[in-house]
Amino acid sequence: MSEQNFERGTSLSIFVSDRKEDIGALVFAILIAVGVVLLVGN
């Protein structure tokens, strides 16, 4: 059986690797969560 090459994700990413993209998304999500907590918490 021949091996198929699957394209992972999109080519629109500004990051070089998937790991950096994942970490960047995690940091961005944490910043949004902290911002919401600070705004709504008051």
C-alpha cells in the first residue's frame, strides 16, 4: 500500500512550525482569559 501525504493545516500560518503556532495560540488565549477576568472581575 502506498503512503499518502496529507497536508497539515493551512499555508496561511505566520509561524514556521506547528509547535510555535500552538504555543502562540495558547499564550494568546491566556492573555484573553486574563483580560476578561480583569475586566469582568471589577
